[in-house]
Amino acid sequence: MKDLLFRLPPLALAGALVVPMSAAALLFNVNEASACGGSPPPPQCGVALSCTLAIGDTFPADQVNPIPAEIQSSMNLVITGNDPRCPGQTGNLNLDLSADCLDAMGADAPGGSVNFQQSGLVNGINRLTIPNFQFAAGPARRCDISGNASVTLTSGQTATTTCSDQCVALAEPAPNNPSQPGVELKLTDQNWIPAGKAGRASVLSYTITNNSNSTFAGDFIVAARNAHQGGAAGPVPTPTPDPSQVCTQGVNPPAQTQDCSMVAADPVCGCDGNVYQTTCALDNAGVQKYSDDEASAHCNPPAPAGLFYIQKPGDTNDNFAMAIESATMDPCLEVPANPAQTTPSEQTVSVTVAAGQSVDIRIIVRPWATCATCSGNAISVNLNGQTLASPSITNLCNTAAFVVDQESEVDIETFECPD
């Protein structure tokens, strides 16, 4: 397995974003890199971007009014390299999300969409809350939410990726309370994208609540899949103004140079890409002036970042070990020997919930000890069944995400594992 891995060092905290959740920063030494089954970063400058979404609740359908929904996201941005211009960059996010929905008969149903923007993404895990997503009024339905994320770095270069599809259900309302779903599938914790340590077993808790008037019986099906998708890194943009439009003269040193010793320093940017301390020195070199701004990108070009991956994209790679907890099981799940060749973990348990009652189900997730910070899996759940008083099938779903964070304190239950 070692030939598949590269080593990343621990993370260091860098404060919080101006969002409801905290963010962490990364300080990388590219000569000590590590990940589940990803690709090593370019030595000079590299960027990795992944987008995970989570919707850990069930919403009651409404035939008249739009249904507001909260979506949580983890935008995992890694910028690393030996070039000193590279790692200190931040990013501005543009995220487009849309929902494609089907009703109980499999026919197209109203969906929804939102554009979300956030400045100041740091190098590391950026946890965001997207509060203004709305589903259009309509019947009970299942919806797949997908999206495209674009992050513009300080250099002006963009990194893009696709957010893996996540499922959410708008359920038939409870018979005595239309503000509640008849059957509700919900993550117990308010944080739908918990973080854990590499190699440790972590616990995610779900609650199934029966708000109907009769017993519900069905199957709870859970799967863990790699959340990373393919991406792209654009070119570093041309400086503004375009040097080809400004720099129209060649280098023409004068026959007689000036004495610049008494000229006060007033740095300028030359068309040759060098900073001159005075216009006098610029003229003596025979160079046309590009800008009065010595910090211009023409004289201080940013480092172009090449794309790399913390995890190999696609759900045939880097799927974490996962199981439904039982009273006798060892929470330190055995992890496959080769993370690049795994299939998604999936388990099913039958559930029965009396009217007005709830049932809790605990999921154990364990990533490899070699997984780097920002590695992640989507934890998708389906609940299929029906209540005794209704012939209609209840078909619910929601999705959490689990990310590895090697530096920050974790706020979920974990188990140390000996191997």
C-alpha cells in the first residue's frame, strides 16, 4: 500500500471564517505528504479542491408554499508548494446548487436551486451553512442535490470541482401536524459534516421518528462512499492591463545615461517584468514603463498551481470502512488493505417504530490511519417502508459527510484503535 501514499503534515488552526461554522488552515511540507489514495502535489505549487454536501433532515412536503431547507457544505481547499508565493493564498467561492426531484410514482417533481458565494476560504477545511435553499411547492418527493463549485484564488487562478450528488426527502406530512413529516429520518447531531481522526472509529447517530398514527416498519440502508470528484485548475490570468497592449516598445538603452544618484526612490514596474527604484533608472535601462505600481502582477507574477487530489476521485476508491453498530461488535472496524481498490461499504437493518415513538441507530465510520486532513466520505441513508394505516410506501433519504481532521479537536464520539 505504501507506494500509493504520500504524506501530509499536521494542520494548524487559523481561526474562523465569517460563517456560522469554524475553519482550519493547513501548513504543508510537500516533501512529507500523505493521503488515502490521492496524487502527490506538484513540488512548486499545487491546489486540491473538494466539495461535500450534507442534508441531515427530512422536510414535510407542502402543495402550496415553498419549503425552506438548510444545506451544510465542507469546501476542502488545499494549497501547498515550495514556492513562497503559493501556500498563503485564500479563495472566494461561487457555488451553484440544484435539486432534481421525483415523486412517489417516479414522475418529475418540482425542485429548486440556489447560488451561494463566500469570500475568505482558507487553506484547509471550510465548513459552510447554506441557509437559503428553497424547494418549490409540490407533492412528497425524493430529490438529488448536486452542484458545481469554483474557487478563485488570490492569484486570480480558479479551481473547480463537482459536488457529489446528495439525496433529501420531502415526506408526506404527519396527519395531525402538517409542519412535521409523517415519518422523519434525521441526523441526531446538528453538525451534519462531523470531523474525526484518521485511523479512529467515529460514531454518527440517526433518529427515526414516527409522527403518524400507526406503526412504521421498514429497512434502514446506509452506505459510505468517497465524496471526491474530478476537478480542474485554470490558468493564471493575464495581468491588468494586458502587457501586450501597454508594452509596445522594445528595449532601447540611451546613448547617454543619466545620473540617478540624487533621485528619490519611487519604484515602478517595467515592461521587462523588473521593478526599478526610479524612473531615471528605468530610462537608463531603455525599458518602457508598465505601471507605477511596483506590486503589479506583471512584476510580481503569482505562482501557477497545478491540480492534485487528496483522494483519488470516484466511489471505487477510498471508501471508508462503515458498519451499523451492534451491542457485540468491535467499533475498530477492519479497513481494506488497499484504499484505492475498495467498493462502497453498505449495510441494512430492519426497523419497527410505534406511532409517536423514535428509534436511534448508530453508524461507525473508520478511515485509514494514512488518510490526510480533508479526506472525506458521503454517508448516505435510505429508509424504505410503510405505516400499517397507509398503503403508500415511505421512501426517505438523507446524506451526511465525514471528513478527516488531524489537528482540530473533534466533537463526536470516537474510539482509539490499536492497529
